[in-house]
Amino acid sequence: MSEEEAVAQRSITASDIRTQLAIARTLEAERRTHLAELRTGIGILTVPMSLLTILIATSRYYSVQEVLVFIIGLILGILGLAAVGAYLVIRALSRVKKGEKVKQDTCIDTEDIARKNSRMKFE
């Protein structure tokens, strides 16, 4: 292999490494976004539990028959918020898991490129 070919090969691998590192940074940014989504989903899940706790704690101050319409509406709201929160949590966890798999694949590719680059330096 001539000196020019070796220099061209090194520049290609350096470019590949930069590309792989850019992909890794992007994946980390996506991970932070999905963790924020997870935090939001957990926060939304706590609201229905708090509302239900207040409803139970104040139950001796009202008659269920008198406020049945309001209780049904509140329970439907609680179920809706719980469904949205559970959806966000499940979606965020699955996306974090998928991102970790892609990151592992990217890191393995980057390690291979770095090994090839280091072998070329010693040859």
C-alpha cells in the first residue's frame, strides 16, 4: 500500500469515527428526551392517585347519592389521566430500550473502525 493510499484510508476512517460519534450524541439527546417523557408520564400518573385519595378522604362530608354525577365525572377523568400516563410511561420505556440497542450497535461499529485505524498506524 502506498503512502497516499494509507493517508486516504486514515481520513476515511477518521470521517467514519466522527460520523459514528455524531450519531452517538444524537442518540443521547433522544434518550434525554424520552426520559423527560417518562418523567412527565409518571407525573401524570400521580394526579389520578392524588384525586382519588382526596375523594376517599372527604367521603364522610358528602352523600354519594347527592353527588353521584360529579363522582362519575371525576372517576372518568381519573381513568383518562391514568391511561394517558401509562401510555407515556410505556412508550418512553420502549423508546429508551430501542435507543440503547441502537447505541450499542453504533458503539460496536465505532470500536471496529478505531481498531482498524490503530492497526493501520502500526503497519
